[in-house]
Amino acid sequence: MKPRSGAARAPRASRTPGAGRVAAVLVLVALAALIPLLGPSPALRGTGEAAAPGTGGIALLRAVLFAALSVSVGELFVTRLVRSVPGAPPAVPRSWSAAANSAGFLAALGLASVVATGNLVPDSLADIDVGGLYGTRDGKLALLEVNAFLAAALCAASGRPGTQVWPLAAVLVAEALRAHPTTEYGPLTGSGLTLVHLICASLWAGGLLQVLRTLRRWRGAEAGGALLGCYARVALVLLVAITATGVCSSLRRMPPETILEQLTDTAYGRVLLAKVVLMAGVAALALWARIRLARAADPLTAGTPARAEVYALGVVVAVSGLLTALPVPIRW
């Protein structure tokens, strides 16, 4: 018997609006990220600023470093969340921490080689002054990140992967200190804001990735909805902390009376503006996922906007890497 046309169209109608909303948000996010993804040249064009040598490569290395931190910190975070979920299946996704920390080690090594040549891209191994790293603040911090990522990779590959939390904490502290030199006004305040920002961003992005991997491994188990709910409650607090620290850090670099001008007339401001738009898209996806989690008959349908959210967060990580490589608009 031939099915009625209305019944045949119903399933597709129920899926199309959700897919359309995801596509619309992702298109807006992609447009906002256009300038950063093309590299430093478009962001610098017309500003009168000059990029430091190797800005594109440094931005890529920092993006890899941030991504490695997010993956490893996110795994540790979700491992603790799973323990609080009643009836959680024993199956867990394969750990990516060892590979992520190894990638972070290589990225930190590349950044250390740049510091060892006076913040220039080395042409050969002979240009790298390894001993000189011990004589400068930036060099010591670069070495700390290299050693900490190596230790984290070894811990992740050992029988006690939870111990990697300590070397990862050392990387976070070193990165926060590196971002605020002693010549800056109130460097400890800036480092504190950056540290909180990095921790919350790593927990949010890496945690969401690990939650989605865990749900895929659990194959629709009822505990999946509980895990999503636990993550969503923490993610709300993380979003507030990320927004607050990001705004405070931006105002320290761009005072309120100049911020509108600098958002369009400086490379740093342009990329920062793109990151803000990206984060607005991510926040919209997170809100949509939370609404589905609370109202849908099947809480696991929140996985659709959550997957789009994790892709958008990946773009945010790449933009953050570029942002750290561009010249700061305010001269302290």
C-alpha cells in the first residue's frame, strides 16, 4: 500500500529546520572568521602596522599549542564528570592526550626556537642559541612549556594519566606569564585574567569534544543525557568567566575611549572583533543545545547543535592563535 504523501514528508520536515539553523549559524561564523583564516596580511592591511617575521607560522604554532591544551584538559575534566553520572557505561573513548601533548611539545619546541633566535624565524639549526634561553624571561618560559608538554605526554602514556594535570597546569601558568611582560602596566593582573581565560576556554572546548566522543561510544545510552546535562551546567559558568576575563583583558589593552576606533583600525582589534562574533555564534549554538536538552523528548538531540558548536570552537582556537601573534595596539 502506497503511503500518504503527508506521512512521507513528515520525517524530512522534522529534520530540515534543525539542519537549516545549524547551516545558517555556521555560515555566519565562517564569514566572521574570514579575515583571521586568511592570515595576518589582510588584518594588517591599511593599519600602518608591520607584522613581525614569521607571524603566520607563529600563529599556527600557538593554535596547535592551544588545541593540545584543550584536548588534554578536556579529557581530564570529562573523566571526572563521568564518575558523577549514575549508571554510566564502562566504555570510554580512546585517549587522545598522549598525541595531543606530543603535538603541543612540538609546537612549544618550535616557539622556543623562535625565542632562541631573538624572536626571528631561524634559517638553520646554527642560528638557534639554546643556551641563550636560560638568560631571558621569555626563554625560560618557553623552556618550561617544552618540558611541561613532554612530561604531560609521558604521564598520559603511563598507567596514571591523571598525573598530567600538573605539567598541564605549568603550561597554563607559563603561557599566562608569557602573554604579559614585566614592562606592561599591572602584569600580574593581566596574567591572572589570562590564566582564568585559558583554563575556562580549555575546559569548555576540550570538554565538549570529549563529551561528544563519549556519547558516540555509549551509543544512545540513557546516561548520555545526564552527562550532557552535567557538562551544560558547568559550561554556563565557564562561558560567563570567559566573557568577563576576555572583556577585562581587552579593556586593559584598548581603553574604552579608543576601543571602537581600534577594533577597525588595528590588526589586533580586527581579529579580536572577528573572535567576538565567532563567540557570539558559539554562544547561540550552546543556548540552542541547552534548550533542546531541557525541552526535547530525547535529550540526546542536543548533540546536533553541540557538534556544530565544537567545530566553531575549533575556529575560535585558530583565531586565538593568530591574535597572540599580532602586534598589541597599545604601547605600554
